[in-house]
Amino acid sequence: MLLLAVTCAVAVGNLYFPQAVGPLIAEGMGVSEESASLVVTGTQIGYTAGMVFLVPLGDRIRHRTLLVVMLCLTGLALLAAGLAPALPQLVAASALVGLTTVAAQIIGPMAAGMVAPDRRGAVLGTLLSGSTGGMLLARTFSGVLGEWLGWRAPYLVAAVVVLVLAGVMAYAVPDTGAGAAARQPYASFLAEPLRLLRAEPELRRSCLYQAASFGGFSAAWTTVALLLDGPVYGLGAHAVGLLALVGGVTMLCTPYAGRLVDRYGSDPVNTVSLLGILGATAVLAAGGLGGVTGLAGLTVGTLLLDVAMQCGMVANQARVYALRPDARARLNTAYMTCAYLGGTVGSWLGVRAYTGFGWIAVCGLVAGLAGVALARHLVAGFGRRGPRAVAEEAPVESRERAG
């Protein structure tokens, strides 16, 4: 499990470390910072494509084979990026990095099938903790190394780390997966996540919760940079980086949230997480006051928001992975795609709320999104009655054993 968590950290880190070396790329290649930002854009576009076209293969190809191939391709793409002679080649290589660095989204469904249902939440929480650590440490790693040895160094070091991990995973990962779905045509296979969204109400419910939560999270974090850099505080980008380090606390909270999911089920954890987001917005609203009080509100509020969103994610993933053991990768594709779409829309709405009405409007947006999810959650709770509700909440494997 430690190896899988480290692999998740490295895979997710590959998405985030280019953000810290953008200015160094601009300087080293003699281009504008706006042009250098295409490297990050290319990585994100590639990752979206990887979610759609490659992650579902976790139900079609043996897990060990798929992980090792993806890691090897990521390592080669990172090597190509580190040796790129000009910006167009770097952007293309970055898109390939994003496309192939989907190991974390393959490991989650794989790990869910390797453990008993009553330990699934704790395992998912541990893996999410690794992903969070990779996201936080990647920027620091690339920034320090890039300042010391130039922008190419983070890419080359990351390439070596990923290729070493590929070699280790070739021996350490169980050779699981590849059931009946392996015989399904690839074209129809890619449409499965949409069919699962139509067929599984619990998947739609989990997608709504996470899209709303991640949308509010993205709205807050996109606009907090504008707030700190604006006239209220007059601070630079380094202040946002320091504030982001607060999110490191979630590395400790998500494994605990997973254990709570194993003990009490996903719904109670979802309730607490959505209420936590609403509480976070009240604290974040104080950030508009400025000064020490405002900074304290932003620090505590972003911490509560991060913890609540990530704990909800553990609960939602545990619910989703219990639906169809034979289709966990495709379920994960549908779930994560909805989550990222929610984050994209949340960022877009957040910027417009901030520019039009100020920070308090952003807090209202975050609260509104969480309120929609909480209302749907309460309706789902009231619709459940007695033993039937317990049976519906139980994982598929448990119902099969009981029936």
C-alpha cells in the first residue's frame, strides 16, 4: 500500500510541478510567460484525454501490464520534455505526460478490488493522502530544483523516478484485472461510463456531490489568489503558495475519513463533509476584511474547505467502487470526469463572481453549490426506509454473500 501511495504521489505530481517552472521555461526558451503557460495547458488537456481514453482500460487490461506501460510512457514523455529544443516540442511532450500519467486513477479501482469491503475506505483514504502529498510537494520540488539547475532538471529527475517505479511495479503489483470486459470492442467500451451514469443512480448521486464540492473548492482557490494580490492585502503569489501548504493537513485526515466510511458508511461522512464546506464558507467570508483577522479567516477557512472536500471524495469513491466490481475503472472514469467538469465550471463561475461582486460573492457561490448537494443528499436520506435502506447502502459484494 505504501508503494501504491507513492506511485499516486508521483503520478499526480507530474501534473502540478510544471506550474512552478513556467517562468523559468519562459526565461530559458526566450518566450513570454503567457506562451510558456501552454506547457501547463497541454498537460491538463492530455490528462483529460487520458481519463477518457486510457483509465477505462483498467477493466480490460491486466493491472500490472497497464500500470507498467503507462509509467514507462510517462517516463519517456518526461525525458522528451526535458530534452525539448523549443516550446512546440515541449508542449507536445507535456501533453503526452498528461495523457499517460493516469496511474493514480488506475490504482484506485485496482486497490478497491484487492481488499475486503470493510477496509476499502481506509485504503482509498491512504491513496488520496499520497495524491495530496504529490500535489503539494511537486511545486516545491520543481521550484527549488529548477532555480538551482534550470527548468530541464525537474523533468529529467521526474523521468528517472517514474522509470524506476515502473521497474518496481513490474514485480510488486498483483497481476489482477481483465475479466469479461477484455472481449468487448474498444469503441463501445469507451461509451460504458455514459451508460453507467444512466444506469446507476448511486453513481449519479456521488458525481453530483463531488462536482459541487470540487466546484466550490476550485472557485475559492482560483479567486483567493486574486484577493491576496489585490488592494485588500497587496501580497504576491508566494502568499498563495504558503496558504496552499495548509492543505497538507488533509494527508492526515483522509485515512481517518476512510476508516469512518468503513465503520459507518458513506452517507454519514458525506453529511459531515458537506456541512463542513458550508461552515468553511462562513469562515472564509471573514477573509474579505483584510488584515490579520482576514488572513486568519482565509487560513482556517481554506483548511476546513480542503479537509471537507477530500473527506467527501473518499466517501464518494467508496460508494462508487461498491456498485460494480467488474467495472470499477469505468465507474471511476465517469466519476472523475464529472468531478473535473465541476471544478472547471466552479473556477469559471468563481472568477466572474469575484470580478462582479467581490469575495463575499465567491463565498456565497461555494455555499450555494454545497447547499445543492446537501439538499440532494437529504432527499436521498429521507427516501430510504428501514432494512431496505441498509441493504441498498451495503456494498455489492456483501449483498451477494447475503443473498
